[in-house]
Amino acid sequence: MSFFSLISTILVGVLFFIIYFGLSNFILDFICRFKKNSIALENSVRAIIFIFPAFLVLFIFILYPVFETVRLSFYDKFGREFLGWNNYLWAINDPNFRRSILNNLGWLLIVPTLSTFFGLVIANLTDRIWWGTIAKSIIFMPMAISFVGAGVIWKFIYDYRGTDDHQIGLLNAIVVSLGMEPQAWLTISIWNNLFLMAIMIWIQTGLALVIFSAALRGIPNETLEAARIDGASEFRIFWSIIIPFLERTILVIWTIITILVLRVFDIIYAMTNGEWQTEVLANLMYDWMFRGGGDSGRGSVLACCIMIGVIPILFWNLYRHRQEQKYEN
Amino acid sequence: MAEIQINSLSKSFGKSKVIKDISLSIQSRSFTVIVGPSGCGKSTLLRMIAGLEKIDTGEIKIAGKSVNDLPPKDREIAMVFQSYALYPHMTVFNNMAFGLKLEKKSKSEIENRVKEAARILQIENLLDRKPKQLSGGQRQRVAIGRAITRNPKVFLFDEPLSNLDAALRVATRIEIANLHDSMPDATMVYVTHDQVEAMTLANQIVVLSEGQIEQIGSPLELYEEPDNLFVAKFIGSPAMNIIPIEILTTGINPVGKINEKIKITLETKFSSSDKGREFHLGFRPENLMLAKTDKNSFTADVSLVESLGEYALVYANIKGSSSDYNIIAKLLGTPKISKGDQVSFQIQKSKMHLFDEEGRRYINGKKQV
Ligand SMILES: Nc1ncnc2c1ncn2[C@@H]1O[C@H](COP(=O)(O)OP(=O)(O)OP(=O)(O)O)[C@@H](O)[C@H]1O
Ligand SMILES: [Mg+2]
């Protein structure tokens, strides 16, 4: 597409919306001039006019794919023949699927918890030292790196060469210098999952740290001093004053990271490609959907599983939000 | 039994010296109020007593024991902050019980003490609420209650009333006064910049200015015998009138000159060398009256009259030799004076204050130290 056709497409789009909003409002005004006493109706119609385009976009790019995925999950690999629950039955009996579910659960339990925990603790500690800002910047930096980029960096940490070779991996270099055997870290199953999670924690701790640091500023100094006079130790203050104060922030961060983790893909793709029993749902889905000819039915089943995983978190968040609003009013 | 002894205390924040070599003793069971203009170091001094601020040099003793190196919790103090500083996620009960829980007191004792404090402060019906659900005055009571439950030897208050509206401030002030009566063993140190609070609550007032003590004394001492110009202007509202005066004659019935026309007979004894010296003559607005005789009176041009029914504030100008001086007179009732009038005033007998060039009180030919 040439530059000019791009520009003209944009112009046409903008023009279209100007005409759409202008015309529809004009018509509404025109109709309402004859029908007095219908302000409520007029307002709701106008609202629908304005929401409609956004809703259309939402529908085409989000809702439709969701329904289509659900539909495809009941069809065969080409999306032609209806198979009923067969794809789901296959998944339940597939050892790789079970492995992925377990791994995903592990990721969900460990990564958000540890990232939030480290973020909170580090935010607290860096507030007390003069080089805290520098430390924070360094810890935040991984946030700027893509997951694949992070994977490349950590490949060098976990790198393994034969026993006779020089170990260029950081971890093995340390292990060897301590007089122990070098390990092929990423192939040690079960443990290798933890090594992969470490990467995600390394990245997300920065996010948690920055948000917690800002939230910590919101705690009035006098409240902490009052606790100190009341005889609370620093740990007790952290536990009884700071954590309850940050409760909302903690939940928000925990949710953000949980949803991120549910979709974890890039790190595993770059590091092990799901081998040595490290696969998670997203990788499995990718494999079925796009590798070896592709199987849109089974791929969609896996996609649905991920979606189902997100739903409770979303509803829970929504519920909490409602509760808080109710409480405030 | 918890006197506080402060010996040559100093404190700097970076380059600015905030507390400059302060020595002060606060009697056990007294109610000491520290007053001074904003930024003079009142809070800093209080926070040093509490242990929230490090001591640069000097020493603080509570009940005879040096507390320089003691953390706040071991000083047997409780503090009430201006912002209340309640724990937002705890109920009122837990706010008040937090310190006791940390002391590992038994459940029943905690309950008793909290209930007792709540009864004194009349917040028994609020115990299950969170601070968010309380009004400002209620929050301040909870903050005071939190201090009471711990049964400290010393109470420290940092402007506890300044976030309350005028009516509530008066009511809470009276409650704090009652609190002191009901806890006769406690020593209270109270910081404020409101002189009404200082005058009404204190046995002893410490006037602080730029990190130094200007005067220590009972409210009436400060009012009647201010040691220096700063205290003279700071205590009393409206502030004391200060005008320069030159001594013409010394001896019996010495005379000072305000301008060519106004000469006033003073009550101070001067030494003969004082002749020709410039002093500051101070007199309170309420010690001015309309002149009944010509003797010792002076005229002034009225520029504004604020009539408040009970009394009227008359703002007037005296033409001085080099410049005009503004004075305020507080006259009882509703005097028939209006803007533009020329009025003749007299200063009540023995209500004149004389300060030397350096602003120190001057009595009988001696500088007050
Ligand atoms: N933590 C701090 N760091 C630097 N300077 C400070 C700090 N705390 C106080 N100061 C400075 O010390 C001086 C005295 O402060 P302080 O809070 O004691 O005043 P104050 O008498 O309580 O005033 P106010 O009546 O306004 O509360 C001020 O000039 C203030 O700027
Ligand atoms: Mg202050």
C-alpha cells in the first residue's frame, strides 16, 4: 500500500465518522423537535448512537473471535466436521495437556506471589537507603526488555557446555568455580520450570516495585510514627500497617501479573520451546494451532482453556470493584 | 513523677539550625504549652522528646533518665498528632488497643482499658467504626484515646486542634483541660501556635522563636511581664502597641517624648545616663482608655472602628517625629467614636512596658536577663 492510499484511507475513515455522527445527531434533533417531553428517550438514543461504532469494533475484533474460537473447538482440524466434545475428551486424556495445566498452575501460584512479594519488600527497603533510587532503576530495567530478549539474556545464565569445555553460562561458571559438576539446567525437569519462572519474576518484580514505591508514598509518615510510638517493631509496622494500607495495590498488581502469567508464552518459546516438560497451555496451543499442518479444533480447545482461566480473575476483580464502590457511597 | 529535663539541645536539618541550644525543665504533672510562630521549631522539639527526631547535641531526660538513645516506645510517652494519624484499616477499638496488644497485655485488660478510655472521651458507641466513618472531632478523640489507653507518663500533643472548626476547637480544648485534671500523674506537653489554647491550658508556657526560647513562665507572667519585645507582641490579641520613645528627663517622674507634642510621664526608674536614649514603649490595647484629664494624655487620629458590641477596636494614628505609629485601643462597650475623629487617649496606670534598644524589658535601670 502506497503512502497516499494510506492517507486517503485514513481520510475516508475520518470523513465517514464525521458524517455518521453529524447526520445521526441531526436526524435525532430533527425528530425530537416534533416530539417534546421525551428527553430521557432522546438521551438514551443519543448514547446508543455514540457507543455504536466502538461497540462494533469491539464486536468484530474481540467478541466475534471469542465465539469463533469456541465454535471451532467443536470441529475437526479444518473446521469443517462437527465433533462434539471429542476435542475436549482428547485434551483431558493428553499427557501433554495435563502437564501444561500443572505447569500453568505452578506458574500462577509462584510467579505473581513472588513478584508481588519481592516488589513489596524491595520497595520498602529501597525507601530507607540513599542509593535506593539507583537500586530501583536497576530493578525496573528488565521491564523495558521484551520477554524474548529476556530469554536470550537468561540463556547465557543457564548455558551449558560439555564438562570439558569452558562454561560460559553464569550459573555453571559459579557452580564449577565452587568445585561442583556443571548442570544442563534447563533439562532438569520440574526444576527447569522454576528456572523459567525466575525470568518472569525478574521482569515483573520491577513492575510491582515501581507501583508499590508510589503507593508507599501515600502512607502518611505520622501514621507510621504513631505505630513506632505504640511500640511496633519495623517488621510489625510492615505487617500490620503497611500491608493493610497497600491491600488494594497488592491485589491490583497480583491480578495484573496473574493475567500476564496465564498467557506466558514467549519465555518458554525462546528458552526450551516446551521441551523437557516445561510446556504451558499457550505453547501447547501454538504447537497445535500452527505446527505440523495445524489443527484449529484442538488449538481452539486450548485457547478456550486459557480463556476460562482468566474469567474467574476478571469476575473477582469486578466483584471487588463493586464492593468498594458500594462501601464508598 | 515524670519531669522532663532538656539540656542545651540543638538540632539542624542540613545547614539550617532549627533548635539552638535550648535548655528547659518541665515539671512533673505540669501542663506545658510550647508556642511560637510557624516554623520556629515547636514540632521538632516535641518530636525530639518523643524520639522521632535524632538529637544532634545536648540531652533529654525523662524522669531523671537520659533518653537520648532510647527508641520512642521505651520512653513511656504517647503522642497525639495534628493529622490524627489513626490506622485507617483498624476499627476504633483496635486503633486504641494496638499499643496494648504489642505490650502483650491480656485480652480482658485490653478490653477494660479501651472501654475506660472510650468512656472518658464519650466514644463508646464508635468502637466498631473505621476512622473513615468518623468526623474530624471524633477522630481526634480516638487519637487522644489511643494515647490514654497506654497510660504513659508523658503526653505529647502537636497542634491537636488545628484541624477542627472553631466551635469544636473550644469544646475539645475544654476536654483536654479536663483530661489533665482527671490524669493528675501525667505530664503534658502541648504544642500550638494558638495563644488562646496556650493561655487557657497551660501552667507553664514556653515561647519559642527561631529555635530559641524567648521566655518561660505562667500565662499571666507572660502577659503581664513579657521579657522582651517578641513575647510582648506574640502574647495577647490584638497585639501590644509598641512605639518608640525618647527619654527627656530622669529622676522622679521621668518624662519621655513620643513627638514634639506628646510627652508622657513614665513609671520606670532610670539612671541619669539614660537621658536621651531611645526606648520602646509598650501598652496593651485593653490598657488604653479615653482620656479624662489632660495629664499624660495624647491625641490620635482614628482610622477605623470595629465595633463588636461587647467591646470596640479603635485603630488610630499617632504622628511621630519621623513617621506615623499605628495603635489599637480596645474600649469596652460601644464608644461614640467614628472614623476621622481625633481622640485623646490615656494609658492605664502601671500598665506601661518599657523595652530597651535590644528589645529587652527594662525595669529600674536594669536590663532583664
Ligand atoms: N524533616 C525536615 N527536614 C528539613 N527541614 C525540616 C524538617 N522538619 C522541619 N524542618 C524545618 O525546621 C523548621 C522548624 O520546623 P517545625 O516543624 O519544628 O516548625 P513548627 O514550629 O512546628 O511550625 P508549624 O507551626 O508550622 O507546625 C522549619 O523551618 C522546617 O522547614
Ligand atoms: Mg508543627
